[in-house]
Amino acid sequence: MPSNLVYSSFQRFLLAGAIILIALNLRPILASVGPLLPAIQQDISLSFTLASLLTTLPVFAMGLFCLAGYSLARRFGINQIILLSILLLVISAALRLWVKDASGLIVTALLAGLGIALIQALIPMVIKNIYGKHHPKIMGLYITAIMAGAAIAAVASPFIEASFGWKVGLGSWSLLAVPALIGWLLLQPSPQHYQADPDDTVSSSLWRNPRSWYLAIFFSLGSSSYVCAIAWLSPYAIEQGMTAKQAGLLLGLLTAMEVVAGLIFPALAAKQLDRRRFLFILCALQIIGFGGMALRPDISLWLWSAIAGLGIGGIFPMALIVTMDHHPNPMLAGKLAGFVQGIGSMIAAIAPWAAGWIRDASQSFTLVWAVLLGLGILGFIMAFAFNPKHYSQIYPRLEN
């Protein structure tokens, strides 16, 4: 990046604040549903399988449109697409104030999924362009803010519902997106701060490279655990005898632990390029947490949720950081991150639907948690492949 376009420390600080505001809005429309599901089911006929679509469809849309994010940004501009996406989040949440049936919930979920997808495809490009070698720390803050938004929504939605009804519990989150919209309008980088796109013949090789698909599958494992926990931990806790508010607090604890892990692990991993030891720890935490839920839920759901939350919360940003480590060029790293998130999210979208089907078929969530335990084991094994010494042999190294 030319020296006359380098951001000052103060400008980077302000932009980080805008990115955090945006990130806070990427999960409330998903996380607010689980704690309110019993109240929604009193007004709308929803099986667990059908209710799973409120998570499955937006996550699939997030993956599908994430793949289109760069092409749209190239045509219309990164800043403009991010601005439009934030506006979609405002509209989709607000429409839930008037929803009358399951189809209305699904349509608003898909609309939000589109906005979330485009933001998640483009914000990593912004971060790597502006923050350079410091991108792991900012990515950590960005992912942590995503999970903080989920925690806030999980805890607050049942209290809002108790006073104003479930529609307000879902729709009030449009208000959170308004400051993000204003923040991006005021603080978005100048287009000149984005590096020029390298040859498309090189970037197209991302699709043909087996490592791209390997990274996408690895990302999907942590995402599957995340979306299943968001969708089903609260209904499971209610089945175990908790109230809706307690179930919301339990999900809030899990997401709060995700925030803690999202802050700690990327910061620790930033000190060295080989991130594998942290990936091993995070996968082990998922194995212990979901194993406890499956085998010994009587010990303490609070304990197992906290442990699982640490594992999920750390693996999500670390999977993206490891992905972006593979390319020194910010635009190609961003493209690879978009590919990984897109394919990974579409794979992960199957998880909440499958979990809902398992719950309806078995009348229990035990097998669901056991499957997520298995995903943690698979992730542990796959993490051995992320030796940074071999990255230059996997993707072409382009001069910045």
C-alpha cells in the first residue's frame, strides 16, 4: 500500500470501532430465536425440524452469498456492499415485529442471511488491507464482537419477550444495527486504501486447490458446533427443567465464554505463525464440553456449556486466521476467507436441521451432542495439517 494512503493509529482505532459495531449485529437474528422458541410455538405451529430452518436457511444463505461477495464488491464497491448489507440487517429484524407465521420468520431469516454473508465475505478483506500484519488481533476482536452480539441477544431476548412479547423480542434487534449503519457511513475507508486485485487466473485457482476445500471443511466443523448450540442449547435446557430466562442465560454463558476465547486465543496466536497448538486446545475443549452434555449432563449443564463455549469461541476466529495465513496478498487472503466461509457455512447449515431431525426422531438431544463431540475429534486430527512452513507450496506467493 502506498505510504500516502497508510492509516494513522487514530484512524485505525476508529475503524476498528465501526467494525466491532457491525460485528455485533451478525448473530442476534439467529441467537434470539432459541430462547423464545417455546413462546413462538404457542402462536405458530413449529416442529423442531421446521424450527431448525430458522437457523439452517440463513446459515446456508450466508454461505451461498458469501461466495458472491467479492464479485459484487468488485462491481459496486466494497464500502457500498457492506453499507447495503447493514441496511438489510436493519430491515430483516424490523420486519419480525409484524410476522404472522413461520414463512415470515423464514423469509426474514433469509434476508438477514444475505446481509450477514456479504459482510462476512468483505470485512476480512478490509481488515487485512488496513491492519496488515496486525490482522490476527483485529480479526479476533471482530469475531469476538460477533459472538458478543449473540450473547447479548440470547440473554436479553427472553426479558424483552416477557414484557413486550416474542415479536418484539425478535424485532427489537434492528435498533442495534442503526449505530453500525451510521458508524460505517462515517468511518468507512477510502477505496484507495484497498489493494488492487491480482490476476483473476491466480485467484480462480482457489477453487481448484484441495487445500481450499480442506480449510472449508475445517471451518465447517466449528461452525456446525456453533450453529447447533445457538439453535438447540436453550430448547434443550428448557426440556431439562429450566425456565426460558434461565435457558437464555445458559446460552448467554456459552456465548460469553466464546467472547473470552475469541479475545484470548487470537491474541496469543498472533505471537507465532504456527497456530496448531491453539487449535488442538480448542478442539479438546469442544470434545470435553459436548462429551459432558452427551454423557453426564447431570453434573452441570453450566459447566459443560462454559467449556464448549471456550472451544467454539476460539476455533471460529482461529480457523479464519489460519485461512488468511495462507496468502500474503490481502485481496487473495480475503477471497480465500470468503471461499472458506461460503463453502463451510453451506456445509454447517446442514447441522441444525440434522439436529432437529434427530431430536424429533429420538425424542432426545443426547445423540446431537455426541455427534458434535465427534466433530471436535475430527477437527483435532485435521489441525495437524496446518504447518505454516508448507503454505508457500500450497498457494502461489504474489508480490504486494
